[in-house]
Amino acid sequence: MNSQFTVRFWTSISLFKRYSSSNVIRHGLVGMVGRTPMVRLNKISDETGCDILAKAEMCNGGGSVKDRAAYFLIREALNNGQLKPGGTVVEGTAGNTGIGLAHMCLSMGFKCVIYMPNNQSQEKIDLLKTLGADVRPVPVVPWDDPNNYNHQAKRFADSIENAVWTNQFDNRANRQAHIETTGPEIWEETNGKVDAVTFSTGTGGTLAGVGIFLKEKNPKIQVVLADPQGSVLYNYFKHGKFERTPGDSITEGIGQGRLTENLKGAPVDDAWPIMEPDLLNMTFRLLDEEGFFVGASTGLNVFSAYQLAKQMGPGHTVVTCLCDTGQRYYAKLFCREVLEKRGLLDSLSEKYHKYLH
């Protein structure tokens, strides 16, 4: 590394360690990774007699839970010498990891190239471009197709000098981020009184990392995977077979057709399929009752936590996360025409229609 870059990088590392561990001034974007607020969702908590808590991950510097993984993926590439000053970070991503990486690259002095499925929200694509990323939308094809967006990202990174494919799905630096940050935060902020955690899963990093850390603290803590329609993970963890549940989902970046390296060995106690009407109505309920403008993945997370709280009974503490804000899905999730075309408008409670455009 050249001297200027070395100072910049190691200053970022030391400031991350110093300022992400307390509530003092955060220095730079890297210092804004983690230590997000823990929020009690009052209405559904009161209804169930439980404390349903959520980490407000939109409060990370890049605006989503994926900022944690983005930082750790870059950190690993630097530590093992894959990435050097002026290099290029390449990733295949449905959006939020790419946004996190783009923010980190600007902050730490790298170029950023993002391959993504061409069915993602325009808001995410526009934001990535605004953040200086070279965005390359490609047709949606399965993982085992050589033209899957992840494989294209790897080939491009391999074709140029000083570039790294961060490989968010199978690079365990992703789940390490949650072993080192999210899990400890949940444990500390609940004073060790957490009974269960539940998360939706794309790469598997959040669920696996949080689960691994918390199970070491207390093996009785329940770890529940919340799965959208069209994913195989519910059937895999419940029945041991890679079989998709019927339908597809309006959510973005979650659900899988395979078991990622990040998810392998994760201490998952149970898995639930979450239906579109349920996650949709919870997304709008959070807006209507709590004032949280969030995306569908958050609606899925919170509906799973709500169901888990009802199953466990009063007096328990259930933790999940608010993944990001609804602004990233405004043209899709909050659009009357889109919901109608997807056959979801009639399943959305009439009282929430006032929030549609």
C-alpha cells in the first residue's frame, strides 16, 4: 500500500473499532457501521404481551443492514492482499449490499462495479449510479446458469488488475460482521434477556452470524428463519429438501434457491414461510401505527417476529431488524398499479390504500 492510502485505511479501521463501540462521535462513514438503535415496536408488543424489538438498520451510514457486511467484505480483501490502493470492488447484488459497498468505496478510495438482476427497483439502480458505481443490470437466471449475475461479477473481477469479487453469498466475512457486531449488540442491548431472533435470509449472513453469537451466550435462544414465497429455505430446514414454496415475492434480495456458505452450519431452530398478504399488511401497519416507512423485507421480518411472539406467549423478548427504508421501493411496493398487477391490491387492507400512489 502507498503511504497515503495506508494511513487512510488504518485510520478507518481504528476509528471503526473506537467509535462503533460507544455512543460518542462517529468519524466518517466507516464509523457509522453498527451500533444502530434498538427499537420497541409498541403496538404489536402490547398486543402480544411481549417485547418485540428491532434493530433500526437504516441508521447505518449507507442506510441498510448490508452496510455491516459491505465493510467486513472490503476489510477482508484488504487484509489478505486481494485489494490494493485504487482497486476495484465488484459484487453481484440485488441492491443493498451494492449500495453499502458503493458508500464504502467512496469513503475508502476504491472503484465499484455492481452486477444486479434486472428486476430490481429503479430507486436502487439510480442510487447506485449516484454513488458512482458502474451498474450492470443483467437478465434474471438461476444460480447454476453461467450468466447468473454473480458469475458475471466474478468473471469481470478476474479479468482486470487489482480487483476483488467480494462474493457476499459465500464469503463468510459477511456472517463474521454479525458475529462481531449485530449479535453482541443484541445481547448487550437486551441485557442478555433475548428469547428469540428471527430474520429473512438472502446471503444468510445476518441470521447465521447473529445465531452463532447468541447461541454461544445462551443455547436456549431460538433462531427462526423467515422465508418469502418462492424460496427453498423453508422446505430445506423443515423437510431437508431443496423445493421452492409456491409463488414469487415482491420482496427484493431475500429468499434463495440454494444453501450459501454463510448459511451452512447456522443454528436454525425453525423456519416459517411468510405469505405475501401477511408481509404486505405488516409493512403498511408499521407505517400506519408506528410511523416506520420500510420495505417488504422488513415487513416480513416483523410479521415473523409478531407470529413468534404470539406462539411463545406473553413475557418474552423477540428481536428482528428493520432492514432499510421504504423509499428504495417507492415506485414498486407503494404503487397501486404495481400491486394490482401482482394481484396484491385486494389483499391489502383498505385502510392502508391511502398510502399508495
